[in-house]
Amino acid sequence: MRRGGGKRWRSYSGVTRVAAYRVACRLLGNEADALDAVQEGFVKALTHLGGFQRRSSFKTWLLRVVSNAALDLGRQRGRREAVSLEAAEVRNADLSLLLVPDESAARLDRAELRRLLDQALQTLSEPQRQTFVLHAEAGLSYREVAEVMDISIGTVMSRLYYARQKLRNYLASA
Amino acid sequence: MGPHKREDREKIASPCQTWLTAYVDGELTDEERARVEAWLTRNPEVRAEVEAQQHLKALCERCPVPGPDALAWDDVLARVESALEAASTENLQPRLRPLRPSPPQSVALGRLGCGGSGPSAGALAWPSACPTR
């Protein structure tokens, strides 16, 4: 990419950059790391546009690069330790409220709900977490998730099923 | 095998379980959804499972990740541009894990491996214990 011509990417990445940020944020659990992952992912993607083979949409390709960058960053920064410290702050919350299918969960504000979900997400294996986040946070269809992760749609469904089971069990037992 | 391939010890959900997940996510055709709903009316315990999944899904939707702070986002964009320019001028490209090309999806699925006349052979055969035709 030539100097001065780099700003073109802003327009075509605008459609998906918020989704990319949300995926990274859910995978990593905090804004600062998510922004670093998005930056890393965008640079990788844009310096390797030749790797985009148009078998999938640019959005799914970019989400693939960014979510992989987020997972790499999480491994480098010891994500689980960071989350366990953060989780201590919400230990007193009544997590069982989350599983009651009525309005009682409304007692927990959204910020607290997000923290609890981030905490619960860390109980998932990396493939389960990535599958769940790409579907739930980026709004990708099963087929798109399968394309991003290079797995079958059956595997997507299986991982989503077990991811939800684990999340529910975690929230119920906390 | 790459990091995202199915792990050797990864548990595989049963066809019934995956159909319920697809039902919750709205990934079934009208015909498939009708069959699942007929199944649910005969199996209250399965309906409870569906409702639990729906509740968790709604919970996630209630608290989406907020967008980044505008200033922080501008900073990211500026850093991306700076990195791109540096890569261009210095011919330094980050070392990358090669992206595997996506293999053609063998699962036609209708959307879930099912044609108009019901689940096709392959990834998702309609299990006998699941909703019947």
C-alpha cells in the first residue's frame, strides 16, 4: 500500500470494524486489549490483502484475522489471570439471578451483566469461545462462522450447544 | 491440524441437541421449525431446554459490548495507518500465520444440511429420537 493511499481502507473497513471490535472485546474482556487486537488484526489483514481469496465476504475474512489476533494477544497477556482478578470485583453479585427467566435479572445493571458474561466466557475452551462470540456478538450466521473458522456447520452447532451449556452451568453454580 | 480444527477430545453434540440450538438461533427452515415445534409440544423437558437456551441468548443480547470511545477509536485508526505506511516504506511486513483457504463447504444444508424435503444425508441426519416427520 502506498504512502498516502492508506486511508482508503477506512471506508471499506467501516462496515465491519465495530463488529470486529466487539468480537475482540468479548474474547479479551477489556477495551484496551480489544483495541490492540483490532489494530493488529487490521494491519495484518490490510498488508495481506492478497490472502483474501473472495471465497467469503470481506467481513468474514476480516473477522477471522481480528479474532485470531485477539486470541493470540490473549495468550500472550495471560488473559485468564487478568479475568480472575477482575472477577473478584463481582463475586458478591447474585449470579443466579441471571438464570431466572423473568425480570429479576434487571436488577443487575448492564455493565455488571457484561462483566459476568465476560467472566463466564473465560470458562469456555478457545474454540468454543470464538465460535460463540462470532455468532452472538458479530451476528454471523452458522455458515459464516463455519467459513471464518474453517470448520463444518455441524461443528459450529455442536460448539454453540456446549458453550451455552457451560455458560448456564457456570452462572447457575456461581 | 490447525488450532481451530476439531480437537481430538472435543465432545460432539447429538443431532437432537444441535437441532435445538439451530431452532433457538432461527437457523431452521419453516418446515424444520414446524417439526421441531411439534416435537416440543410432546416433550416438556425438551421445551425447558429450549427456553433455557433462549433465556441465555436474550441475556447476551441485553448487554452488548458498547462501542469504543471515539477518541480511542481514532487513535487506533491512526496507528493502523502509521503501521501500514511503515510497512510500505520499509517493506517490513508482520510475520503472519498463513491463512488457510476456506475449503468449499460440503454442507448445503438448505441452511442446515437439509434440502426442501428434509435433512439430507451428511452432517445432520434427522434422528429417530428427534421430531418425526
